[in-house]
Amino acid sequence: MPLQAVYKFTKHGDDRRIFAGRIEAGKAAVGDKVVFSPSNKITTIRSIEGFNTAARKSVEAGWSTGFTLTEEIYVTRGEVMSHVDKPPLVSTRVRANMIWLGKSPFAPGRDYKLKLGTAALPVKLQKINKVIDASELGSTLEKQSVGRHEVADVILELSQPVAFDLSTDCEATGRFVIVDGYDVAGGGIVTAGVADELRDFRAEARTRDFNWVEGGVTVADRTRRYGHHAAMVMFVGKAGAMQRKHDYARALERALFEAGRNVYMLDGQNVLLGVDHDLWVDAAQSELVRRFGEVAHLLVSAGLIVVSTTNAIGLADATAVQALIPDTAMLLIDVDPEDESTQACDLRVRGSEPEAEVIGKIAELLDRRQITSLG
């Protein structure tokens, strides 16, 4: 079930959070263990909800419905709910057969939006495998773009992981449209998932999360006690901004602590000196990032807001860390003195701004994302 929305009711003592959408395949029942992908958040169906309908214990494909869950989890529109033993595929790359209807050719280097299920994500054309020549059955053309009314076999690259199925397995989560500006310009079906650089990290995170041994204190318990959700705020940017990133991170930790938040600054240097002590100096960056991400996972599992930088993990792309903690809200703060960065982020600063100004903007983001406000 692609998640359409999460509704919260507050009147008359009603504290339900209803996770709504249309079931596209299979069926769901009260007591079923389910997972939301790509965040890997696992929970159990507590009840099946409907407006002015009789109570029911199960619901099948074709119904638009709502569920309450036994755990208070934070998931957003675009994720896919499934049974734990049959999760969808997850990747930032998909192979697809598509037809292009846009006035301008579908070309590499341009930004588009892909809509799949209820997800809507930035996407680019990564590779054209072949363009089918409709005038001659079975023949193909070597082209650098896909023209209007042409059919092509392509690789699409998304800005972040998306949950999907092959169209032969589930049509609703295996078909998509592509939007160019404000126009629906193309559409097609997913024929394969394509491995990307973070595949192994996502596989590790899924295996870990699916088999995690829960303690006696739940995530919801910690959220109520601390008054905020767990999250990670990571300062990214080139080596020239290293000291400024560190300064901002320390100042943010102090400000959140003074505001009563449970916060911890995870400096990669401390991980290098401890958890990474057995590694050679020229250890693969992927292993440094993997261990850093697992330490971060433990801290956010304890309900903390973790503040860090990429300084000591080879200035790694923060998306690698995100792949290891997919169920964690993450804010990326890009410190860019040269104003040249094109990295996607939640806030970009030059590094010359006063600490109080930057902290104020981050605090506003944390509130808007409902990390420090539990509305």
C-alpha cells in the first residue's frame, strides 16, 4: 500500500494516527506485522479504520482504507507498506521501458520529477540502453536523447531511494510517469532494479532492522519522555570549510542542550580513534562510513538528536550515512564558502554567518519537520 497520508485526530480525547492509502495488492489484517519502505520502520496493524463503516478485521486489494499501528512511528507520503516477509525493492536506480510524449526530448543532464505510487522524487536520465524505431519493427536506434513519441529502454536515477516493484509483480508500484516542468511528459513500467553504490549499505540496514532485538522501552516512550523525535543533523561541505562545520556543530549541540533536548555531538575523529582503531590508515572509505553509520544508528535508537560533520570520514557523501539509518530524520547543512555546491541539502550557508543565526535557522527546520515539535 503506497502511503497517501497520515491523519491525526485530537478532539474528544481521540489520539489515533491513521495511516491511509489504497491497497494495491494482497490483503492486510489486524495483527499483521508490516514494514514501511524505504525507511525500514516495522510495526503491527492495530486496527482497520473507515469513515462511517462497520468495524472489520481484514481488508483486500482495491480498497482505500486507513490503519492504526501498535507503535508510534514517523513515516511520510510515498513510502510503501507491505508485509515484512514481502517487502518491495528499494534503489535510487531503476531500469524501465518508457514512452516519451514531451515537446522537448528526454535528455541526460536535465532535472525531471518521477511519480511512482504516491512518491514524487527528482529524477534524471542516467543511460539510454536503446530507442526502438517504431517505423521498422524490431530495429533500434543509437541516440543521445529520447524524442517525442519514441519508446526507449532506459536507466533512471533518482535523488533518493524509492520503494517499487517490477511491473510484472505489481502494476501499481511498477509503473510511473515523468513530469517535465508542469507537464506529464512520459511514462512507463519498471523492468528491473539496478544496483547503485549504496546497495550494500541498504541491504545491511534492512537485515539489521528486520532482525533488531527490541528493548523494554519503545521509540514512542523515548519520544514522550524527551519531548522530541530522534534525528541527525549533519554538516557537510568541502575540506576548506572543515573548521567552520565543526564550530557550527559544537554550537548547535550546546544550544539544543540548553533548550532541554537530548543531544550528542558525534565527531568522526572519536570513531576513528575507537571503533576504527583496528583499521589501516588507508582503509576503504566505505568501511569508515559503515562503522560511523552504525554508531550513529545506536545513538538515534536511544532517542538522541545527533549532531555531526563529515570531516573525519573522508568528506563522504552524507547519502551513504542516510542509507545506513533510513528510518532516521536527517537534516543536511551545507557549509559552502565559495557558493559553488550543487549538493541537495536542507540549508546552505557560506560559513561567514554568526553561529546564532545559523542555529536559529536549524532550530526552525527542526520545528517545521516536527522533530522538536510533536504536533
